[in-house]
Amino acid sequence: QLQMQESGPGLVKPSEALSLTCSVSGGSFSSTSHYWAWIRQPPGKGLEWIGSIYYSGSTYYSPVLKSRISILIDTSKTQFSLQLSSLTVADTAIYYCVRAGRTYYGDFWGHNGFDVWGRGTVVTVSS
Amino acid sequence: IVLTQSPGTLSLSPGERATLSCRANQPINNNCLAWYQQKPGQPPRLLISDASNRATGIPDRFSGSGTGTDFTLTISSLEPEDFAVYYCQRHGRSPHYVFGQGTKLEI
């Protein structure tokens, strides 16, 4: 059964950069049927998609966060990572790494639902 | 695309039927709409994708319907473990994978 595990610092200072890694085990990582994604959830609030990556390295970023994020993939280590720069207190959240299905919708390939989730890692931005 | 869920909170009893709404401010092509359940301290769980397709292992008391801008998640007969927060989400063409603000289903 596929398992996903986030790792990274729990506390980061404002204006600094955040680097998180997701380790994937128990399934096919270099799959043409999935994307790998990051989603976050501020305390007591809703969910926000950050971005996704395909095993080939193609990336898809939230327009809101695009200027501050970078997602990379290492298929040899079955890991993908998130880098988020210029942090503010508004970036305080639980960060989840997630798998999304990849589906052909007639004239494009796109994400299907986010079907496997890591347990999440809490990131606090504070001085 | 903005997804608006209603009601914000829904108070029901076990055995009752729950109807949750998700409305988009513009049509969602290909009915690319998913539903998730989240319990306290846990990550969300995918229930439904493509508006009406149940995910693996999801009980058949959960069903999704709708097209265009109006979508519904129905729980036919509530079990105690169904009380949670539910989110809808647009999937399909990138990059606008937005979520609704959530509906809290409480006893």
C-alpha cells in the first residue's frame, strides 16, 4: 500500500525559505497515471493546493503562489520536494504531500482526485 | 473558479439523510468535481471524483451528483463516523485546483 511521509523543519523565521521533502514508498513512483502534489491547511481553516509535479519533471503551480514556489522530483529516491520562499506568518499551516490521479479528459491530461495523503507536517513561521 | 459550499454547518442525527451543496461561479468542465471528508487531526479522504465516481473503499451510502455549476454530496443514512468536515474541489485542467470552504456535519 502506498505511503507518503513529509519531512522538514517545524519552525521557520519570516522572510526565510521553507524546504520540505515527501518520501513515497509501497507503490509505483514513476507512474504515468499519477501526479505528486503539495496541499496546505492553515490552522482551523480550509485546504489550498500549492502545486504538483509529474514524474517527468513537468510542474503545475498555483497562480497565487507561483512566484515563491519550486517543486522538484527525484525518481531514484522516490521523493519529491517543495521549496517556498519569502515566508510570512500567513504560510503557517499543515503541509500535506499527496498523490493525484492523472486522467485524459478528451483533449487534455489533467488531475483527478487527490487519493493518497501523507499525515502532514506542521510548519510554523515565527521569529 | 470559486467554489461556495452550503450550508456552513449541518446538524443532523444518525440515520438521517445529509445533502451538501457545492456551487461554482462558472461551469466546471467535464464535471471535474471531487468531494473529501476530513476528521479532526487527520488528512482529508477522497470520497468522490468526476462528480459521481466513488473512490476505492467508499461506502455506497455516499453519492455525488450534479453538473455545470451545481453539485451535491448525499449521504443516504448517516453513521456516527460520518460526522466530519466535507470539502468540494475542482480538478481536471490545471492550474486552478481550488477547494470550497467546507461544510461541517455535526450531530
